[in-house]
Amino acid sequence: MSMDCLVVDDSGVVRKVARRILEKHGFSVREAADGALALQAVEQAMPRLVLLDRNMPVMDGIEFLKNLRARYGSSEPTVVMCTTEAAQERILEGLEAGADEYVMKPFDEAILVDKLTMVGVLQA
Amino acid sequence: MSNATFQFIAGIVKQRSGGVLGPDQAYMLDTRLAPLLKRENLASLDALALKLRGPASDKLAQEVAELLTTNESHFFRDGKPFDHLKELLPALHKARAPGLPIRIWSAACSTGQEAYSIAILIADAQDLDPSMKARRFEIIGTDLTRAVLDRAKEGIFTQFEVQRGLPVRALMKHFKQIEGRWQASERLRGFTRFEQANLLQDVARFGRFDVVFCRNVLIYFDLPTKARVLNGIAAQMAPDGALYLGAAETALGITDRVEPLLGQRAVYRPVAARMARSA
């Protein structure tokens, strides 16, 4: 059974790159271009993993994350933030909002797989 | 590049770092030595070989050996040895007399990711068990290459490097961001010391070790050299110490001075430990 991953990013290029990597590792991928659309996608079905950008129109990643955790608790889904925002205080903000891991863009397959292994979504 | 040039340069690497360059790695000479050729104003690798055969070429030969010695490193590489060490640290702390330091060797430490991964485990173990704070921990990182040691001493890593193997919470706890790069905390750096050393030469000067990481190093050596390195390490280990080799490496059939720890992959202990226990 493939694992469901929701890729949330306003860049179609990033979503495409993430999809390619994730599908290669057995995920079925859904996409959302902002936080509001991502919340709708979660309402339809709870994904195993959310790969989450920070800066997006309509609803940004932090607001989505706060909403997600407030509605569904902190245990699921696993959320990996994937963003260009690499300042220490920004990362801490993401963790406080409920992110499990953090990938700084630009990323590659090795880094993403490494991070997904750290959070136990992929096996070592 | 002529075959004679390849053999000659591979010989320099073998002699100085113990590393074995196979014919399929000939491309490495082109890619890694290109900047050196440019700097030395040499037209080809054959011209470099000619210069290396000439007088006063010792420094250049050392540089060539360093450039062709593989440095690949990321935090908590392979995971399992660190899981094992996490359990071992409190046990060693209990087994050692107060005041006796616990000493860990990161052999072929490259830019220090392994040494700092160990330092993170120590710091976290101390936070869990404050009695471990009174204990002195020493991590000695050694490498053949000066340039990587300078980087290891600074403990500064790029954005890309800290993403390889390092959980973000460990990054937040143990590193400080400086102009887009990340420096290991003073606490982590306080555990570490980095020195240039050749595994094939005198490493006895570093003293006795409780734990040795010598991972993904042996793969570059031929069989007699592997045995020499392993025997040298075994001679310096505490009887109840642990030696971690790379996941794809083994000491079996190479030396009887260390033996695998039952149920563990690539974890070894000195053989004298078993003999001492059964006596």
C-alpha cells in the first residue's frame, strides 16, 4: 500500500520535483498550492505526510500548520517544512507551530529521503 | 595520461595515505587534480608526474595524496553505531572510576561531522543524567588532510551539510547560525580536538581509547594494510571498548585482535576483553 503525501507549495516546479522524488519512494502524491487548499485536502483524507512550504498566498504554511494541529492534534500527519526560510528563529517558529522536521531549499533527493527516514516515514 | 603516470600517482597515494586507486578511478585524477595543474602551470598529469619525480617535490606529493583521498561525511552516518554508542556511554560512565576521562577516537574524521555527532550524543546524555557532567569526555578526530582538519576545528558547516543526517532539533539545540552557516556550540567544540595523523604511522601517541570510530576507511586499503590498521587500533583500545567499522566493512578474516559483538553489525571489541572475562 502506498503512503499518501500532500505536497503544499505555491511553486508548480517545486511540487513537480517533490512529486518525482516521493513517487520514486512509494508515496502517492496529492498537491495543494496554498494552506487553504491544503486544509481542504486534509479534510477529504488524512495524509501520512505533509511536505509544507512556508511562504504562500491565501494561507501560509505556519497558519496552515497551526490550524492543522488545532483541529487534528499533534500526532498525525507528520509534517516536514520545506522552505527557503532558513533563519534560526524562522525554523524555531515552524517547530513551535508543530512541524516535525525541516528541509531547507534547495534540497535534493538524498536530503529529503534522509529527513523522511529521521521522522520514521521511510525505513533506513 | 599514460598508464605509467597513473601507476606512479596511485603509488604516491598508496604510500602516503594507504588508499588504493583502481584503474576505474582514473577519472578522479582529472577532476581532483585539475585545479592543482592550473596553479602549478602544468599542461597535463604526465607533466605533473614529471615534476613529482623531480627534486623538492615532497610537499606537492603530499598535496596530491590529500586531494585524492576521499572525504565524504555527514552527521550520524549509518545511524546504527550511534544508537549503540548512545547505550554504551552511560555504561562506560558507570564502569569507569570518577575522574577518569572517557576517550573516543574518530579516525579519518574528515570535516568533523562524525566527531560532532558523538559530541551531540555526549551532551544529550549529560542532560539526561547530570552525574555525567562531572565526567570528562574527549573526542579526538584525526585525519590525513590538513584542510579538512581546519574546517573540523572551526565546527562550521554549510546549510547543505547540516541537512545531511542532523535532525533539526539537534541543529537548533547545538548549533548557532552565523551568516547563513552553522557553527557547533562551544559545548560541543569543548569535547573535541582535531589532529593530523596517518593511520599507517604512529598513532600510539594518542593514548588509550574507550571507543573508536574507523568507518569507511578500510575500504580504501589492501588486505595487509587493513590488518595493520586494525591491529594498531586494537592495541590502543580499552578491554571493554567498542570499535565501529563502516556498515560494509568487516574485520573477519583480516585480524583476530578484534571480534564482532554478537547481534551487532560492524561493532567490534578487542579480543583481550573476552579472554580477561573468561579468566
